[in-house]
Amino acid sequence: MTASAETGAPCAPVDSPRGFPDASPHRHRVAVLVRPGLLQMELGIVHQLFGQAASMSGDPLYSVLTCTPAPGAVRTDGDVTVNVRHGTELLGEADTVIVPTSDEDYTPEDGRLSPPLAAALARIRPGTRIASICTGAFVLAAAGVLKGKRATTHWKSCDRFRELHPDVRLDPDVLYTEDGDVLTSAGVASGIDLCLHMIRGDHGVAVANAVARTTVVPPHRDGGQAQYIRRPVPEPTVSSTGAARAWALDHLERPIQLRELAELESMSVRTFTRRFREEVGLSPAQWLIRQRVERARQLLEESDLPIDRVAANAGFGTAVSLRHHLQAATGVTPTAYRRTFRGGEGGRTA
């Protein structure tokens, strides 16, 4: 990344070098498509998170390169420019394409793509995973990638998004969405959640958690972006469901009743349920299932426990129940999940 002051000489354009290194065919190839007005943080998120993902033997699992329709100096939202060496021919080689925000997304006029951007997106091969961060979803929608699919974007832009792209099933309440090989995220920081989700899906919980620990971010955030919208009535500052959630995480292996959780916070069941959903964005039952699935995934990756013991330790009780919930969350059985991700060496590389 080459930065210069806005008032100084711009970075000189450079010849577009060859694309992804041929020496790393085992690595999943991620291309980041940037445009003038790039939000610097979003570019950093992608390189930081995917760049740190490594196998148990320490080998990098991803190659991450940045491209733009006109290689050279790309304006950002701050007082620096970014010198992007690669042109959009890189998109034809990528296994995953990520489209971050540009400040021009916040004032779209007709929802149409510029000819250079349309030509760039046309290079993407069928079957390539495509993701957007924040208002990058406007680009995917304008390209027709999101037609009929579930997607999200920043809550401030949802009304405009609906006007421009009524054929997209917009969900304004979540941090990210996944619909087949197309993923979208809400605000800037939810790009972290999205990248960790992709790493977790590609290489398992252990690899994603290691990246999260190194970056000092939570491996998974509960709830949706509705919790960040300014409300006319102040949020409660005394009562919380945090203690009940912490207790539940320490006792996932046993049956947990809603009444128990409410009593821990000295609330009625009705009040607790309402507060829980306000704070987490999920019902207590939905949240418990999600935590138990994550516990089961960790045990399948990091232990040799039989499947029925994994089910018991995660709180599902039976292997049948574990299979049902794990397949709903990941699309695979416990046995297939363990075979794919045991030791963090497996995963999606192409």
C-alpha cells in the first residue's frame, strides 16, 4: 500500500503484473475489487483476516490481491491514496471476489454500473464466490448478482437500496447474509464478521478462531445491526441478559430452561425474552442452538470423541439431534464435517 497526501503528487500508475502466484495452487485465491472513494478500513479487514489464516503447519491458506479497473493511484475516503498494481483481469482467476464500499455508493443516482465496472464484473467466472462489504451490495445488485437472493447492506442505505433494487430480498436486521455463493455484510465492521464466516466455512472453527484471537476480535458476534440504530427511547442500562448468557455458555451440556435464565437475571420470562431479543437479535432458543452448534463444531475438529459424546457435550443429547442441527447450519453431517475439517487442514481451496 503506497500512501501520499492528497495535496502531494499522486502515485504513478504501474504496469499490471501477473496475477495470483503459480507457486501457491493450494491457496484459495481472493481478489478485492476496489474503486475510487475506497474505505481504507474495509481493504485492511480483508487482507488482515484472510492473510492470517494458516494451516496447522503454518502454511498460508489464502492468496489475497487487490485490483481496480484502472491500476495506479486509487483515492480513498481519507487523505491517502492506495497504489493498486493489478487490473481486473485478476477477477477471472479468483475463487472469491470481494467488493468493498466506495463513498460513491452513498449517493447512487440510478443504480446502474459504469461501463468499466460492468466489464470488470463480467470477468468473474461462473461458480466464483462473490461477497460485498457494507454498501458494496449496491454493486452486486446492479450487476444482477443479487436478483431474487437474500442480502443486506448498511441500515442507513436500506430505503434507497429497496427503491433501486426491489428484486432483492433485503434483510436490514442482520450483520451478514449467505445465499449460495453470494454473501453480503452490513456496516463496515460487519465485514470482519463476514470474513471470519467465510474462513470458518472454508477451513473450520479452529482456523477462524485463531484468526479472531490474533486480530483481537470476537470469533462471532450475536445479533444484527438493528441494535446499532439510534432509538428515540434510551436502551436500559441496568438490566441485562449478559450474565445469563455467560452462565449458559458454561453449562451447554445440560438441559437449559428459559425459566432458569430469567431467574438468573431476576426477570419474568416475558421480560427476559424481550430483553434478550433486543440485546442479541435472536430468541433465547435460537441463540442456544447456535452456541451448541459452535461447540459441536469445535469438538469435531479438536477431539476424537465419538459423535454421540460430541452431541452430549454440546447439549444436543443425541447424535440424531446433533446431525439435524449441524446439517441445518453447515449443510453436512457430523462425520463429513470432521473428515473435512479435522485438524484445520481441510477446507475449500478452489
